[in-house]
Amino acid sequence: MVPPLLPFTVINWRNHTSQCQHSWMLEATKPQNSPGGTPANPALEAESRIARIAVTVFPLLVVAAGIIGFLLPGVFKPMGPSVPYLLGIIMFCMGLTLTPPDFAAVAKRPWAVALGIVAHYIIMPGAGWLIAGALNLEPELAVGVILVGCAPSGTASNVMAFLAKGDVALSVAVASVSTLIAPIVTPLLVLFLAGSYLQIDAAGMVLDIVKTVLLPVVAGLLARLFLKKLVAKVLPALPWASAVVISLIVAIVVAASAGKIIEAGAIVFLAVVLHNGFGLGLGYLAGKLGRLDDKARRALAFEVGMQNSGLAATLATAHFSPLAALPSAVFSLWHNISGAIVAAWLARRPLQERPVQESAGKPGLGA
């Protein structure tokens, strides 16, 4: 449910991807021995193993947190007011991992990034609205599903793109921009798509997203710029600190809606699986229609299909009811499991050659 910040486990390769023109990523995805017989870099192999371990361990932590929250609602339910602050901590950590080259990628590849942003904010909100209507969800659950769809990209998408041998630089750029524009885009989409279910306080949502997402991310960016040595020391601890905070939020949200989980759990799970599946498939298709290369298509599949469900849970808890946050909790677990499965499947498939030469009017596609 919360932005599953698995990329923190691979901070080093993400930064090297931006700063070394993707040489790190290219090496990390090669077999242990190159065609020439040269052994692969052990450090790069270690980083890749860390990413795979994180993808395996994180869902287990979330499942455990959900079970504990369900069994001990009296312990975690009173902690509900702390969820926005916990999300702020996670977004601050995200800001700490961002670097200027991450944003330079936007200027170098405007068409690819713009396509990813538009696809994300059209496909997932639209799919959420359609699924809520098709399954005839009760208003709180319908709004919860739509909220997940209107959230920015989940940062775990960066790791999934890496594991799938996708375009990590594009993945980072789309996730970053979608997060920065969320204070405007997310409330407007929720108002438009969910307004028929419940009363929507769009202005209040704007303020909440600014406080819990935008300001912490900017603060993290500034800390990275002006406190480089200190930040470098704490970066290795961010993955597991974030995992603990994320798991705590899952426990709190599940505890708050424990009484409804048995009754509504099956239909929510179905909605989440459909929502995530449409996002992954249509995200890849959007890249294909936009004539991006296969690496970029793989990145867009995860950028569209994986959501910052922590933001959705925070907004649902603050503006609606604990039940409205239940789809976010389920999405947090499921999209990491499905993402890892799809990434492993794609990694075993050879990259497709570009069928058509990109035009000069769309610089940087598939670069």
C-alpha cells in the first residue's frame, strides 16, 4: 500500500545508471561471463542479488504485517493518525535517493517521459473507475480502488524495470515526475472519477499531498545536495528502514478495517488483481504504440501498473474511511508479487529489435 521503496536497496546502481550513461545497468544484466570470457564484476553481481532479495523479502514483510494487524487491531488501530507522518518519512527517503541526472533524463527524452506520464494517469484511473463499476463495489471500496489508480507511480517500479532488463533511467524519470505533479493531478482525477460515489474534498487532498509527498521529497533532495557526506552514510540503511515503516502502515490500515476484511476481502483482491494486470499489460502496449524500444516498453509496464498505494491509503484514511484504504493495503502486497513475477518472465525473454527507426522529432526514444 505504501510506496514500496524497494529501489532503496539498489540505490548505488540507480545512481550509477544516471551518472555513468547506464553502463552499470548494462553490465549488471549480462551473464556471469561475457562472450569474450571476461568475468563479470562481482560488485555488480552483488548489487543485483540485493535487488532480488529485496523483491523476495518485501512482500513477506508486508504479509506478516497485515496478519499481525488483523490479529491485533487494538494495538495498531489507535496509530491511525500517524500514517501521514510515516508516509512523509518514506517520501523524504525517496528524495534522498534522487540526483540531478535523474531529472536531466526528462530533458533528454521528453517524448518517452511524457508518454509514460500520460499513460499512467489515463490507464490506471480509468481502469480503476471501470473495475469499481463492473464489480458494483460499495462506495467506500469504489473510491479506494479509484484512489489507487489516481496515485503516482510506485517507486518499486524502478527495481522491477531493472530486474526485467528494462530502461531504468526512463523508469526513474517517469516515477519522479509523476510524483512531483501528483498534488495537482491526483485530486482532480479523484474528483472527476469518484465524485459520484462520495463527496470529494479536492482542495484538502491537494494540501495533504503537498504536506506528505511534495515537501518531504523536496526536503530529501535538498538534504542530498547540501549534506552529501551525511546522506551517503545513511543510504545503506534506507532499504530496511523503509521496509519497516511500510510494514507498519500496512498493519495500521489492516487493523483499522479488520472487521470488514472477511466480508470484503475477496472482492477487493479481485479488483486489485484486475487493476494491476490491466496496468502492466496496457503500460507495455502504450510503449509499443508510442514506438519505444522493448527496454522502454518494459519500463512503462511497471511505471503504469505499479502505484504509490501509500499515498492512496493516506488520502483514503484522512478523507473517507478505513474501509476505503483496504484496496491500497491489498495493492501494496499484490503489485510487488505480480511485479516480481512479470519481471522474472520478461528477463528470460530476449529484447525485441525496434521495428521502425525513431523519427528525429522524438529524440531519445529508447536511448
